[in-house]
Amino acid sequence: MRKNVTGSENIFVALGIKADLSHYPYSMVFPLKEKISFAENEFSELKIYNYSKYTGYAPKDCASLTCILLCPCYDYWKKAKEDGSPEDAPGSMPNVAEAFQDVICATEEAMSEKYKAQETAIKTVQTALIDEMRITTGAKAYKFNVTEVAKTDAFRFTSQLSAFRRQPALFQLRTYLDFLENDCQEQRKFIISDRISKR
């Protein structure tokens, strides 16, 4: 049976973070700018699992993270045990710890930039909505004024035409007197009888 079974070797890393990471997803993959070497293997990305949304995995305002590094590492650990303590093996934990720290810092920076972008987007949308409301309100007011003025002018013209048709002479006289009273109210006026003989 052993001949037909292929084993899966990996390095399991668990991290306790003193920060609330509940706003991050459960599974995240982070490409690394520089590969890290560990247990005679190189890794170009880190797959992080976040347990912040699960109760009991970490104290309040803290987070529990894990990372699985899939690699053939049995021979490495066996040799390290034979040669001495695994902690003294070359290329051990410091490089990996720095990589994890870089990932966490990069994640925080990414979330900060995301929040800034969302804030800018909200402000832009609000400004656009205010401008749209102002333009729309102005257009409606202009339309109302133009429409009502046109209706008033049309009604006045129709009324004047009806009055003219009923009594043309009286309409002309009233129009003339209205012109003198309103349009020429600041002008001096002289009323002369047409019966006065010319001299």
C-alpha cells in the first residue's frame, strides 16, 4: 500500500496578531516581491488564512492567522535533527518572519488606500448629486417661468383681441390712455382740445 500512496509534505505556520483583522477575508494570497528561502525551498507567494470571524480562535481585538508552505521538507528536518537543533539550521526562521511582517504591513497599507479611495468616491458622488440637483432645479424653474409667461401673454392677447372686436374705438382709446398713464407717467403731458383754432 505504501508504494501506491504519495505523501504531502508541508510547513504549517501559525501567527498570533495583536490587531483586529475581521475586515479582511478568510483566504488571501500575497505575491512576494522577493522569494523567500526556507527548508531548502523557495516560495514566491504566501497563502494566508484568517480566523478573525471565528469565535474562540484569538482574544478580543486580536487575530489568529495560519499559512501552509507546501514543499518537500522531510529530508531537511531529518538532517537538521541529526546535525543538531532545527533552530540552528541555516536559512531558518528569520527570513520567513520578515516576509510575514512585510505581507501584514502591505495588507494594512492596501486597506488604508482602499478606504481613502472609497472616501474620495463618496465625496465625488455627493458633489455630483448636488450639482445635478442644482442644475435640474434651475432648469425646472426656468421652464416654469417661460411657460407661465407665455401662457399669460397668450391669454392677454386673446382678451385684447376679443375686446377690440367688440368695441374697436373704445379699445383704442383705452389703450391710448393706458399708454399715457403708465408708459409716460414720468413725462409732462399737455391736453389740447381739437376745437381750438390754430393761430
